[in-house]
Amino acid sequence: MLSIVPVLLVLIAAFFFIVLYMMVRRGKGNPFGRRNRTYGMEIKGPSLRSRLALFPLVLILVLICAVSIPIYFIMSGTRQEALLSNLWDRSAVFMEMLSHDAGIHLSVGNTEGLGMLPERMSVVSEARYVTITGNTPGSHAWEDIVWATNDPDILSKIDTHELRLGVSRIRDAVGPGLENAGLEPGARAWWLCCGPRYVFCHYLPNGHRRFVFFWPVVHDGYLMGLVRMGGCTGTVVEQIGLYNDTLRRRVLIAAFSAFAISVAGVFAHSTMAVTRVQRLLNRARLVLDTRDDKNLSHMEIRIRGQDEIAVLGNIFNDITQKLAKTATTMAGLSAGKRLQRKLLPLDTDENGNTFDFSYREVDDTIFFAYYEGVEEISGDYFDYRNLDGRYYAIIKCDVAGSGAPAALITMQIATMFRSYFWSWDSSRVGHMEELVYMINEFIEKVGASRRFAAFTLCLFDSKTGDMHFCNAGDNMIHIFDSVDKRVKSVALPETPAAGILPYNMVVSKGGYSIQTATLGRGDILFLYTDGLEESRRRFRGPVFDGNTCAVGSNRVHHGNYVAGQWGEELGRKRIYDIINAVTNLGAYKLHKWHTPDGRDEYLHFDFSGCRGRVDEVILALAAVEKMFRCYRAPDMTEDDRVLVDTEIDTFLRSHFLQYHSYCARRCKCPGDKLHIYYTHLREDYRVDDLAILGVERK
């Protein structure tokens, strides 16, 4: 019975721990109330209230068990010792009186008086019988002969077939011990005078124990015999059991009461803490759902106190105010970005929305341009203007850096370009260096730190194909030769970028000069900013983390890059290969080094359905550059999206052979009919604008 209590308490502790643990692990939120939902979304994993409540409750439960179990055993043991001590004391008093009377009767041989002594055992409720033994008169050996008894099982303990008082000798658990002690009749019984002795015989089936108390019969200091009292601990065990049942109920009631009070206290404490955090969470959701962050300037949350949560609330208010200020700034930058796109010769739809491309076909010439900007305003700029129906002014410019300073310089260059050619006439052919010197002087006088402009200025004669170039810093032009069926690079004289040196120093180094080339029939002139050649993708390892090339020693050429780098650029060779593939109606295989599966990846494009025109070439460059930076990962979801121009998507659908592997999952772009999203796809970030301008002479 006693072993059930620790098992029961341990099971209770394990039950509460498992229930709390499972409710937390399964994300059922608050284990003390309704399912915890936040803004219509079920909390996944442990909620804050569960985290705050779990450990204290388990600790309290362990402490309750650690206190209640020892208390139970101590009080139960104390009660048991008290009851057994009471049995011992009552038995000792009774047997001492019985021994005294038996000694008197044995000394005078009064057998009738001895026979009446066992009837007195009723004073000890646990006693079942009393047996008085001694020796025959004149015997010199310890004989242990029965002189009086009321033992119902006496026949199984004597050496005769029937009880014969004064003749039958008893053989029980007490006798061997006395014989081994070497007792003789008449010997002094001083070794027995310290109190009664007992022997436990055996256990009964119901768990009770039988015992035998024995006490020496001493008369005038001599041992005359023994008084045996046999009994059973049934009454004591029943009393102990009743006490333990009562004690167990009281301990469990106290333990459960303490645990219930603890649950209420922990729940109240965690609720107060969670309520304050919930206010922060509600405000965070409100901030997240606010479409225009400029409206956040009036939002403020107040949390009482000066603890960590209150400090967190103040920090949240500071972050909200900074978001509002940043939104105001970004609104101005977005307006600047839209204005910057207005400076570019991009086509628009009937609603005034600007496309990413521009297409003009006049007489014997086709102009096509593509522009894809990054998120912030930048310094990339291109334009082509019809001067008199024959001559066209063309500019491709890249101002160093990004942000508002670069954009302001770009806008000034655009203004100067348009103003210069506004009143232009054919008599000024060959004198464009004037504009280049003006731009150089403007940027140099402004004194913007580390700001300069690299650009190429071209005056194109659509009738003869003559091209008059004047460059500052940017000295490479790219021309597809329709005769040789391949693209060629033409190097213009190396000149300083505009804004680096003052006028006198530029002139001393040779100045800006005019260079002339001819665009033949079927030839295509390509002008693009460094955002195309320097478009980069990252190398990735097996877990899609950043990786560096470890093939060979550092700085050793490997493929189109050098070992030790973390990524590769699209590069001029790939650009030329794409141009040649489209103009010759062939195929192109894009080689991507160091993919997560450990093997190189190949993307295949088929341009056999093209006509080899400038617009198809530039769309092919933009499309391949887009797929060059895109990659797939095992953990991709619908939230992983890549923004794509609808024209690029149409081109990829027709010419990208792995289109359904990369681009099959799509969705609309809210509020933008000119772009779509590829879902379950990611792309490496491009740090510079992509601007490509092409001129084809038919």
C-alpha cells in the first residue's frame, strides 16, 4: 500500500509534464484556455504564454512532490512506530504480571492456578494465546514442558500426540534459541530481565505478521520457566492502513490545492506579461498592414513601467517614427525614379504607363532600347533624338555611384544634351566635343566627391550610315558586322571621364576628339552600360549558401573568372555569343559554374525562330541576363518571386527550352499590367541598372 503513493505522485507529475509539453509542441497555443490565434493565423510552435508557464509549473510540481512524499513517509513511519511501541508496552506490562503469578504457582506446584492464567490475555487485543512452560520438579536440564496453554494449535508444537500438562514438551520458534543459550534450571535470568523478547514467525496471506513474545518466569532470582504470548499484527496493520489512507487523502488534497493555486498564480503572471507583449504585437501588425508608412508618424504605443517590455515599446515607437521618415524620403526617391524614367525614350501605353523598352522604326533605321532599373535612383542614362529626319543624336551615359547625387548629375547631363541639340543644324556636324567639354566643366565645377560621368556621344547619319563619336571615359563600342556575321568591338581613343580633370588638363592630354565610323546595311550598333557586363551571380554550395571557387590556386583563371571568387559575371564574351546566336538564328548554351548539386548547370536557348533584328537581340540579352541570375532552391515557396517584364516573358516562352522548369509558375503583379511574377524562383540582386541601346541600319 505504501509503495503506491510515490508511483501515483510520479505519474501525476509525468502526466502534467506530458500534457503541457505536447500542447506546446503541437502549437495549440495557450494550454490553460482557448486556442490561441493571432490575427487569424494559428500560432505555430510554443506560444509565449506556454513558454512562461511551462517551466515554473513543472518546477512547482517537482517541489510539491519533493515535499509531500517525504512528509507522507515520515508521518506514516512515525505512526507505525507509535502503534508498535504501544503494542510492546502493553505486552510487556501484561507478561510481567503474568510471569510473576506463574512463578508463584510453579514454585508451589499449583497446576490449577497455572491453568487459569492464560484466560487473562484479553487485556491485549492482539494476543491469540498464552502458553506457560517450565521443568519437572527435580530436573537439572531445560525441558520446556507445557504446564498451561490456550493455544488452539498446541498439538503441532508439542512432542506428544495429545496435550499432557506436565509431560508434553513444546517445540516452537522460541525453544532453539533458549537451548543454544545453555540455560539450566535454577540459573539466574539476569539476561532476560531487560524486557520481553519476541520472535516473528511468518507472514500471513493478507500481509499480517504473527509474532511470539516470551518472558522468563523468575522466582527468588532463579529461572523457573517461560511465558509465551502469541499474537498477530492485524489490528496494528489495520490502524496503520486507515491512518495512511487518511494521510494520503490529506497530502494529495494539499498538493493539488497548492498546485492549483500555483497554476492560477503562474497563469495570472504570464497573462499580465503576455498582455503587454500582445499590445506590441497588435501594433506591429498594424504597422505591417499599413500601406503608406508615412501614416505611421501618428502611431504611438504607451506601456506602463520601466522594465524591459516598456523599453521595448519605446524602441518600437522610435522605429515607427523612423519608418515614417524613411517612407517620406522614399516617396521622394520614387518620384525621382519615375521622373528619371521619363527622361528616357521609353514607350508608354494608353494609360501613360512606361514600358521597359523603346522601339522606333524610321525609313532605313531601327532604334530599340531596353531599360531595367534597380530599386533606387541611379546615374544610368541613354537617349536618341531625331534632329532633322536624317541626323540622330545618341548618348549613353553612366554616372559613377547611385542615389540622389548621381541622379541629379544625370538629369543635368540630360538637360544639357537636349538643350545642345535643340537648335542644332547640319552645319555643326563634327563639333560635338563642345558639349563634352561643357559636361566636363559642369561636373568638375560642382566638385561632387568621386563623381564623374563616362559616356559616349554619337551623331548618326541615317542616309550614309556615318557615325561621329565623341567619348569621355567610355571608349568601347560594339558593332555587329552583317558581312562577317559576328559582333566586333571598336576601341575609341582613351579619354578621361567627364568631371575628373579641369579643362586645361584635359586639353593637355589630347582633349576630346571626334572619331568617325560607318554602319553598313544590316549592321547593328550596340551601346550598353556596365550593368550588363558586370551582372553577377553567386556560387552556391550544397545548402545553397554562399561559396567560393576552390578549383586551383587563388587568382588562377578558371572558366570566365579566377579561382577564389564568390561569383561570376555575365561578361563580354557571353554577350557577344548571345548576339551572334540571335543574328545567325542559332542556339545558345548558358554555362553556370558551381551550382549546389556540385555540377555545372546549362541553360539552353533556341533562336532559330528569330529574324535576327535588333529588338530580338536586345530582348535576348535581357532575357538571358535575367535567367543568369535566377536559381531554384528546395525551400522555395510562393512568396519567392522574380519580377519580369511581359515582353521578356513572351520571349522566354518562345526561345528558352527550360521555360516550364523555371517559369511555369506565375502570378500577376498587383497594379502593374506590364510585369508579372515568376513564383518559386529566386534571383541574385543586381546592383546596377541594365540599359541597352541598339541601332540597326536596314
